Amino acid sequence: MTLLVAATAAVEPSCYSRLTNEWFCAQYLHDRRDEIVDATVQHVQITVVAVLVSVLVAFPLALLARRVPRLEAGILGLSTAVYTIPSLALLPLLVPFTGLTATTVVIGLALYALTILVRSMLEGLRAVPEEVRESATGLGYGPTRRLLRVELPLALPVMMAGLRVATVSTVALTTVGTIVSYGGLGNLISDGVLTNFRAELMTASLLCVALAVVLDLLIVGTQWLLTPWTHGRRAA
């Protein structure tokens, strides 16, 4: 028995040992590569889909709040109220309707992102000078064309700032999806905490941070491409 234990310990990487339990372990990355990749891909998919769904819902709400001022307080209040619901409660509340699926997590995260996106989109639209709207109308622009060709481009910087915050926040909140087994890297974090496996916990945490940084840079790059008229202003 002693020889068997010794042989097993010799084969097992030293950083897996309960005696050392190192925070950084290259062997873990090699042995669990497929598991780490799958968790990362799931994390990206859930985050991106949730943010896109939230954008599709937030934009009409922001337009409605701007065009019908008496509804503004209700729309902003409702989107803020949803954010106060603890994620540990919101996801179980959705399970009876969506089941233990990724959809449950996507809906929950999309609802949370509304708090940031609705406000930033509304503020972006309000930042467009009234004289610009009047000039566009005078040039024959209808409401829809004016929105798409004039107002939206000018409101884009403020909207993108809100999108950056919402995206980074969603990357972190996606880990809570582990409650319904769809938490992406959160599944690894949960397992690392339960088993006190430091390498797993550290790897998943660093990947979350890296993912947030990458998505933020992608949004910044997209904004840079969509708003070329702001480059000269910054340089000046």
C-alpha cells in the first residue's frame, strides 16, 4: 500500500499535491486544457448574447423614455429595481420558466445590464444638441432617418461608454450562472473553492479578468472605427 501511494505521488504533478497546492500550475493548464477551453467559450457566448439581448431591449426603452417624458421615471425605476434583485434569487425565479439552461442565465444577465444601458442610451440621445435636430429636420430628414443618420452617430460615444461598463459587469456576473450549471468560468471557480484547488481557482479568475479586458478593448476599437470624427478632436 505504501509503495502504491508513493508511486501515485510520483506520477501526480507536484502542484496538484494537497501538501503544496500551488496557485500557479502549468501542468494543470495542460491536463485540463479541454475543460478550460469549454468553460471559456461558454463564458464568452453567454456574456455576448446577454449583452446583445440587453441592447436590443434597452434601445427602444430609451427612445420611449425620451419621446414620452412621463414614462421616463417608470422605465428608469423599473430597470433599476431589477438590478436590486440578488442574482442568487433571480436565477432560481427564472428556472420554472426557462429550466436549467443557458437561457436562464442570459435572461438574468440581460435584465441586469438594462440598468446601465437604458440610462447611457437615454443620456446619449439627450446629448445631441437641439439645434442639430432642428437643422436635420429643416434639411428634410424624417424622424427615422434623422435618428439613424444624425442623432445616433452623435450619441454613440456616450452609448459606447455605457456598453463598456455593462459588458465588463456582465463578464463578472456570468460566473453566478454556476447556480444552474451554466456559469462558464464560474463553474471552475466554484469547483476550485469547494475542493480548495488553488490552481483551478486562480486560472479561472485570471481568465475572467483577461476576458473583460479583451471585450473592453474590442468595444473601444469598434467605437474608434465608428466615430472617426472624434479622432481629430482628441488630438487637438
